[in-house]
Amino acid sequence: MSKFFQRVYRVVRLIPPGKVATYGQIAALLGHPRAARTVGWAMHALPEGSDVPWHRVINAQGRISTSCWEHASDLQRRLLEAEGIVFGPDGRIDLTVHRWEGLTWPEIDALRQGKDKDVAD
DNA sequence: ACAATGACATAAG
DNA sequence: GCTTATGCCATTG
């Protein structure tokens, strides 16, 4: 497991219930604004027993991006709805309401501090 | 090291 | 709004 993945997981874990973040957003928080695809890859590679709220990570359109049958989109939707996320009539999420923006630069800095310290959870 | 891949993002048709 | 095409980045064979 690369450190990038670990960092991705670390950030995703910080997403509070009822909020969602986009792949690009997470990538940006990690210092790689264009590594959204890699973030998605990290989600796909998530270990089953992980405590990472992967369901709170969606694409920039506010839609479920999963294309894997093993990680069914309806499962993700169910998890999100269970946290209070409201889906639009066409299955979209209102990012202006549910978008996670609680992570500020100080917090990002804190993450960067711990990045070399411990990557294993 | 090169080529292919993928839960993305954005622009264009 | 949906489908294509291009760019990006890290992982994997």
C-alpha cells in the first residue's frame, strides 16, 4: 500500500457524517489537485475491513461513480441516505449543501505533519 | 523504463 | 443531458 493511498484514507476518514467530498477535492487536499483518478483507485483498492467512509466520496457531479458490481452504487447511496444525504430526483447530490468543506489549511498542515510519522492505521 | 489501466475532471460535440 | 476526447497521476504487469 502506497503512502498516497494511506493519505487518501486518512483524509476520507475526516469527512464527517452527512457530508460528501469529491475525488478531486481530496486529491487537492493531498497536494495533488490532478490526482483525482488516483484517489478513485485508492477507493477501489480499499481493504474490506477498513474504517474508511468511502461512500462519502463522490465525483464532481454529485453522483455515484462506482462502476464495480462488487461495490454497488445502490449500496453507497443507501449508506449516504442513512447519514442524511439528500439525493435529487435524478440521483444527484446537492453539493452546495452536502459538500464537505470543514478541512481548512491549518488542518491540512496538521495532516502533512503526520504524513511521514505514521501511515499505517 | 514503457504501456496499459482506472470509483476522476473538464471541455467540446 | 449524454457521449467523446484529452489531460492527470499513481499503480501494476
